[in-house]
Amino acid sequence: MPSLDDVASHQTSLDAADMEWLHQLVADWQILSDLSFADLVLWLPDAEGKGFWAGAQMRPTTGVTAHLDDVVGDFVPRNRRPTIDAAYRDGRVVREGDPEWRDDIPVRLETIPVRRAGNVIAVIARSTNLLGVRTPSRLELAYLSMADDLTEMISEGAFPLSGEQSDLSHSPRVGDGLIRTDADGCVVYASPNGVSAFRRLGVTGDLEGADLTEVARALIAAPNRPTDQAIRPALTGRGGTEAELENGDASLSLRSIPLWSSGQPSGALVLLRDVTELRRRERELMSKEATIREIHHRVKNNLQTVQALLRLQARRTEPGAGREGLEEAVRRIESIAVVHETLSRAFDDMVQFDEVADRLRTMVAEVASAARSVTTERVGAFGELPAEIATPLAMVLTELIQNAAEHAFGEEERGHVVLEVRRRGDRLDISVLDDGVGLPSGFDPRNTTSLGVSIVTTLVESELGGVLSFGPRHPNTGGGGTRVRVEVPLSGRGR
């Protein structure tokens, strides 16, 4: 099915300003459809004046549809639908004519001119399914009355509201709760759901006839906040707005649409929804997120304390294998602490691992520079990784980079270590390359006594469910250097 832009660009001569106006209308016309209990079709004038093209369509959530099929993209020649022609030509709402029959369904058709800057740029056809029509209830009569108010505003060019930038996808709908106020802010009508929503806030009496602004201010916890001072203009129809009324009992999401008649404010249409449970869950989620970040922060601090103790112990240990073992333990703990520090600043359980990898390679290079000159670089990007992968992977990279910096180069040599990463779908392909002396003859990672290699093998194969391999940097051309390759699945099933 074509979009509004598709139809307009290929079949009409509407300019960019007209299209922006129509997009705002279509984004918000679910309200008119629901209040009218009717389908809406937006008809755009043909560029050559031969008829009209259906550019958009909306079905009501409050009633039975009159259009069983989609009509967007259909063409109606001139004089085929006289009511559409009349609304466009005369710039007035057309309600004359007998009901039409569509697929054995009697349909009442009304047409509304869409006006912008004094010119009619399109027509809305409002189709009501007349099957099962009965005497309307008070709620239905109130809905239809407000639909007529919006219809008049559309025909006068006063709706959609100019400059309104609200998030309409999350705004309250007609069925959530509705209140109609007059120009003084007094309630003319309140739907049952609207009354129930205010009952949750603590209203005990009737809403109809009450000053809605005063009712709202009496219920909210801090009526003198600057945001609450804007309630009265909104509820009296002097400014459209979205707001939230909240106290210890409930939270209401509110949207006010100013209503105008003959160029004068006549009140407001207030849509509201009870979002108490939603806000409670959001607060719980925020509290949990803050708790998790605090836990990561404390883990990082505790790991730094352990590092400090190990460093102190290393200084008191005679040079040799014991001191070297303590210093290696410090570096391994540091790699875990870096991940937790990153998680303590995040709002979810994902780690921007490029930052972690850069800190780790810099840290290793600084330690190695005491004995030899080693530089490092990263090629490619890790992106975001879940914490369950980030922590063991950080330790793996620390061990591999440290091993390359310590064993690939002689005491006086300059060396360069490259961390190369490729992200391919749901897999990470990581290589640590050096330009050093290469692997010893007959090297077998399964039979080595190196603690670092044993740690890396265990983490890659057991924790990450990946594959680890050692080999020459240039297997086809020869030359020095080593390539250690790690392939890690990112999906839980792969691991």
C-alpha cells in the first residue's frame, strides 16, 4: 500500500508546507475518527484537476469500520463523489446526500475541507457504518459533539495545532478517558474512564460543573511548581500541552487540545490515561538500575583494594617468581576492574568494549615499557558487548597482549602489538599480532606450563564457548611474528 508521500509526490502538486500540514493532521486524526465512530479517508486533489487520490486512511477504535478494504492509492474522478467535489470547491462541511451501500453495508458519508493558510488543500471523507444504529447514549452524543468541534476547526484551518511537537504515539487516546471543558475551565462532560482516573487521584464529588484547574491543583502534591502553573491555560483551551498529574495515590498522563469556534476559544478537549502502574514499574526499574550500577562501582572499588594489597605484598617480596606472580595477579584483577568501572557508568548490562580494550592495551604497554619499548594499536571495533562476555574477554586480551609484550621481543628491541577485531554477525573474530621472534619450535598450547596460556584457553573454550589458535603472523610468506586468534560467538546458543 502506498504512503501519503508516495501518492502526493506522484499524483498531486501539493508543496512542502501543505504536506507538512497534512502529516501533522494524519498523525493526530485518530482522535477525530474515534469521536466520530467513523472511518476517515484523506482525499488529495489530482495535479491535473481530474479528481482525487486517497492518500491516507484511519479506522475507529470505538466503532465498526465502514471500509473493509484499504483504499489508499485509489482514484475518484470528478463528479463521481459530488460531496467530495463540493467540500473542495466550496470550502464547507458537506453532510447532504443519502446513505451509500458498500459491500451490503449502509454508510453515511460526510466530507470536510482541510484548510491551510486560507486555502483548501485536501478533503476528509468521514464514513459511518449505519448497521445496528440505535439511540445514542450520553457518552456517544458528547463524543459526536466534540467531533463536530474538531471538524469545524479543520475546515477553518485551526487544526492540527500549529507547532505542537508532542509524542502522539504515547499520548492518551479517546477511550482512555476524556473530559470536555468550557472556556472558563469548567467541566461540561467527563467520560466514565475520565471520572475513574480522577477518582484514583482522590476526587470524591462530581466532576461536571467543577473547575477542572482547581480540582487538579487540589490533588497534586506541589501546586506551586512552575510546571503546574501552566495547567489553567491548558485546561481552559488557551494552549495545547501534555502534562502529568501525580500525587501519592496515582499518576495521570494528560493531553489538552484547545477547541475554537468562529475564531474564539470555546474550551478544551482533555484526554487522560491512568499511568500509575506504568510509573511504578519505571521507578522500580530505575531503582534496580541504580542498584546494579552501585554494585558494579563497589566491586570495582573492592578490586582496586585487592590490587593495592597485592602491590604492597609484591614490594615486600624478594625479586623472583613470587613477585612476578603477584604483579601478574594485579594486572589480571585490573582487567576485571576496568569492565566493572564501565558497567558502573552504564544504564544497562552492556559494555562499550572499545573503551575497555583501549585501556587494557595501554595499561599493558606502559608496564612493558619498563623493560622494552612496545607500542600497541587497535584495528576494527568491538561495539557493545554483554557483561557476561566482556569480563572474561577482558582477561583474555590482557593475557595475550601481556604475553606478546613480554616474550615476543628482546630486551633492547622495539616492538609493536596489533589488536585486530572483526564483528561478523553474531561472532567476534579477534587476533593479537606481534612482529617479534615468533613461536618457539614445537609450541603446543595444550602442553605448555604457562599459567597465562592455561587461563586464556580455559576462558575462551569454557567461559566464552569460543575457539583459540596460535600460529605465525604470516603463514604463507614466512617471516617473524605471531598471530593468536580468538573466535567468540555472541549469541547465548552459540556459547
